[in-house]
Amino acid sequence: MQYYILNGLGEFTDGKYCFAGNEVEGLVGKAKKFLRRGGSSLKDLYPEEPYEVTVELDKDRPKHIEKGDIISTVGDNVMVSQEVVDELKKHNIGDVEFWPFTLINHKGRVHSKNYRFVVPVQQYDAINEELSEVDRTKNGVVIGIDRLVLDSKKLKNAPDIFRVNDLMAMAFSEPLMEILNKNYANFVFEKMEQA
């Protein structure tokens, strides 16, 4: 099956959909790390009052206020509407958590409480190491990606949505990508190279 990487900027060039920075307030330490990269559940780390977790719209883009089904961001967090969460749950998404938060507008007021972070708990080993060009530190931390190729053999039992290895990239199956593109606003995907 073909997979696609979610482009977090969405339809950014249209200049209308909500655009948020990368800062999440109300989370600390491991909770922030797992929110961005997955790899562990946030069940014991997320605040009891989930709406105390906030994300602010980018103050430099005050006209970006229309609520798409995904919040555009330069960051690593995937933030989707509750309607998209309901759609995702109809598919083979594996172990994925959805955490609520409060979206704050340019004036410091509540813009919406209808969005959720999408957090794949498990990272999925899907990289074709021979063909990919991933730069890592001596400790294995990714510092750059020149070419990312997914391994078709490793994808045979892959869910419809997953985090690629320890990268921040989130992959979606072609059928799920088509549903999101057709029925929901502001989703943009890039076809992944597979071998």
C-alpha cells in the first residue's frame, strides 16, 4: 500500500486557515517529548484538566483565523478537529491517542476547544535504511533527512496512520489520505518514496 506524509503547513499559502506556532503551554518534560515524537502513552502525563493545555495562534498572522480540520503549523504537533478524530477511529490506526487542548486566538481569547493532538503511541519501523539518507548524531538522534524511503516489506501490516521510526514524520495510508483530502479542510499530503 502507498503511504503519504502529512504536510503540517496545510494550505498555508491560502492565508486563511488557523496557523499555530510550535509552543504548547501546560505540558512539561516527557509529556512534551512524547506529544511531538510519540513512542509512549501520555495517559499518566497529561494534566487532569486537559483544557489547561493551550496552543496560541501565530500573532504574526492575524488573518489566519478560519478553523480548518487540521491546524497549520511549522511545529511537529498534529492538531485535528474532533470530526477528524471520529473519522480516524473508523480506520485501522493502531495505538493512537487523542488529547484535547484549548486553541487561543491572537487576542488571547479562547478560539476553540474542538481540537485534539494526534499522538501515535508506537513508532513504526518503516524506513529502508539502505536507500534513505538520514543524518544522526553518535547517539542516534536524527539531525537531518536528505532522503526518506519507506520499506514496502515492512509496511505489509502497517496501520493506516503511524509515526515513522523515531522521526517526527506521520504517515497515512492512501485510502485514509484520500478520505481526509476529500471530506476535510486544510489537509495536504506528500507521496512517500517506497522501495
